[in-house]
Amino acid sequence: MFDVSIVILNWNTRQLLADCIETIFQYQGNLNIEIIVVDNNSSDDSQTMIQTQYPHVKLIENHKNVGFAKGNNQGVVISQAKYVLLLNSDAFLHENSLQILLGLIETTPQIGIVGAHLRNEDGTFQASHTDFPTLWQELLILSGLGRLFYGHWYPSYGPDELEGAKVADYVVGACLLVRKTAYESIGGFDETYFMYAEEVDLCYRMRQAGCEVWYQPVAKVTHLGGASSRHRPTQRERDLYRSRIQFFRTHYGNIHAELLKWQIYAFTTIKFIGHGLIRFLSGGRYGRLVVSPFELYTKKG
């Protein structure tokens, strides 16, 4: 019997995936682990790399990119351990981090999910847990006033929140250890989310079901962040907005979702015009590409 199953979702991150697996082997210690890679139709020979270099790793090959939620669910379905670590391909375990996460969930039966303390590549702090979103919070984020008044880490908790393991609203999905029975009891990730906000929804439903979500700052994981989406920043932004609206509609109702939608439309329009003018006046040297509000108007949210 495996102590833990590790599900890694991959889409065109071949070298990062190999590094992720090597780090698992480096720090697995005495744990009996099962590694499952779910590949979302990569075009960089990730599948061949797994088959040749890591023949003992289980590989699920999708014929299209099925997204974060469905891909992880596929991995959990075939996992054999009581606990499953959902790990991004650009996330790398530190020494004893897996053992620390397992120790917490094994000794605290009410826990359904526990998240790790994420670090940037240079070792600096990365936001790892946050309160559930509200309309006020979203307004402060979109306007930039949240960071102005509440600090750089808003709406997440900053590095001063590292005193010990504690209950959280939701933890960032780059590294999640889940109790498989609890995960399955709520149906896993909601597959109607393609990308972004899936872990927010998962943690919300887990708490609604009576299980707890915890953050363990002692368990450190390096997370590069956005490795598979860096080449499509405007699509990333659009998908993020759509997922936020979907979360509000699912859990807070249509009125809250429509109010959020118009908040997003308003601030997206301002950003689009502002950055467009800057790019035009500077000959493209300044400003950045941002999602067009017209894309949002034509997308179902």
C-alpha cells in the first residue's frame, strides 16, 4: 500500500516535469509513493520522456487539453493511496515537506485539504492562502486600492502569517494534499472550471461539507508559477476573470455574479484604453497587452 499518491498535471512543461519528479525522488525518504502524471496533450514530447526515463510513473495521456480540474480528477481516480498530493509540474518539494504535510493530515482527522508554504524561485515568500472572495475584495483588487491600503500581499496573507499550522479559507492549488475519501465525497474538482479558481471552489465545498482546510507554513515548496501559461498572458487574464464570475454565480448567486461581472468590465475597459494609449504614444515601448473588454463581452460568464 502506498503512503501517498502524487498526481502531477502537465501541459508542455517537459523539463520542469522531469525536475519535479527528480525532486520527489530526492526527498521521498522512507515513504512508499505512487506518481501519476496526467498529460494534457503536450506537444513537447513530455509523454515520451515519461515513458523512457520514468517507466514506473503512471501516465494518463489525454488527446486534448482537458484543463486543470478534469486532469487532476483523472489522476485521483486511479490513485491507490489514502492521501493524494496534487502537485503542479512547476512546483518542487523541499526536504521533509511531504512528510510534514502527511504528519498533519494523519493526526488531524477533520482535515480534508492541507496546503503548503509556497516560495518563489529565489527563495522569497509567495502568497499561499487567502480568504474567500467577496465583492468588496474584488473591487479593491481590480482598482489596485487593496495593495495601496492593505499592503503588497492583499488579498492574500503575507509572510508575517508563518507562526504555525492553522485553519484557512482556501490554499493555493500548486501543492495540495487531500484526503481521498473527503475529496471523492464532494466530487473532486468542479470540471466546469477550465483554469483558475478551481482550488477556491474545492476548498469552499470541502468546508461546506464539514471538513477543514489547513495551511502548513513549515512545509515549503518552490513554485515557479504560470509555467504553462506565460506565452498567453491575455488569455490567462480572461480565463481568470471568467472563473471568478463562475465562482460567484455558483456559490453567491446571480446578483453577486452580475455585480462582479460589471466591476470587471468597467476596470478592464479602463486598463485596455489606458495601456493602449501608452503603447500608442510610446511606439510600443511602454504599456502592456491586456485582455480586451470585447473578449469578455462575448464570452459566457
